[in-house]
Amino acid sequence: MNVSRIALAGGVAASTVLILAGTASAHVSVQPQGEAAKGGYATVNFKVPNERDDAATTKVEVNFPTDHPLASVMPQAVPGWDIAVTKSKLAKPLEMHGQKINEAVSKVTWTATGDKDERGIRPGGFQQFPLSIGQLPEDADQLVFKAIQTYDNKEVVRWIEEPKEGAAEPESPAPVLALTAPATGEHGSAASSSDTTARVLGIVGIVIGVAGVAFGVLAGRRRAA
């Protein structure tokens, strides 16, 4: 009897953990497909789950940070969705590849198309929206993207609360992309290795050249003798 009660209690506890974990993770998030290194470019996915049992998500809006504007934002086509890219004029122009950029993308909006009963993100599902973004800032450790999710029953969920380090996760957290330090030493090591190889080859060439001259001098003396 005691064993059965313990097993039952354990099962209930495990189920509770799974339910809470599912609830906590069911929000709009941004995930890098590769490295999101400072100063570089990255392909990211905005993952949007449907949290409703009786409505479909038909519109997703992602707003870009104004304190670290991105000059290059290229969305990948998503079947069943129209994409609109909104640009805004910058108060301070950016310099990119030697050119001044006076405007940057401030918002990307995906709107579901097709038949009303099949379009959008259906209950129990999710959709990923890929973007190529850059040039990532070098003076920030993260980028915060405020997202707005709209359902076909006119309900709007605003994922705009910025998570704070050491604090509990907000009820509607905004997607946050962590930025990592760029890889250092790789190019330098390659250059150093190439430089060392060139020096070795140069020395070998000199030695071969000197040996050739010496051989020629000895051969000439033998002929004269």
C-alpha cells in the first residue's frame, strides 16, 4: 500500500513538473541556427507556438531593437505566410562595408494566407520564421526583440517583457538573442602558420641554392685539373 501511494505521488509530481515546464516554455523565442557572434551575421529562427485550443495564430510581428539597429535583415520565405518588412530612418547613420546606412529594419510582419479553416498556426502546433540578420553589434551581449502574436479570434498576446538577470521569468517574456564573443586566434594562427611555413621554405631554398653554387664551383675545379 505504501509503495503504491509513493508511486502515485511520484507520478503526480512528475506530471506537474511536465505541465509547468510546458507552460514555461510555450512562448515566442528566438534561436540561432549557427553562432550569433558579435560583429558578424547570423541566421535565426523565431519560434512561435500556439497556446490556444480554439484559435489559430494568423499574424506574428517582430520588432527590432532601436538601440542596436541592424542594417541587414533578410527573411526567408515561409509557405502559407506573407512577409512585410518595415524600415525606419535612423537618427544616427550606420557605417557598413564603407557605406553609410540611413535606415534600418524596425519590424517584420508575417500574415497567414490561404483557406480560413487551415491557415496559420493551428492549436497544438508551432511555426518557425527564419531571418538572416547583421551586422550584429560588438558592444552588446544580447538583443531583445519584442513580438506580438495575433489569433484569428482577435486576441493579441504581447511578448514584450524584457527578462532580468537573477529575476523570475516574466509572464510574457520578449525573445532574447544572446551574443557570443567572436572566435579569436583562428585567423591569427593560420597567418602565423603560413608565415612560418614561408620562412622555412625560404631558408630551404637558400640552402639548396648555396649547395648548388658550391657543387658548380667544385665541378669547375675538377674539370680544370
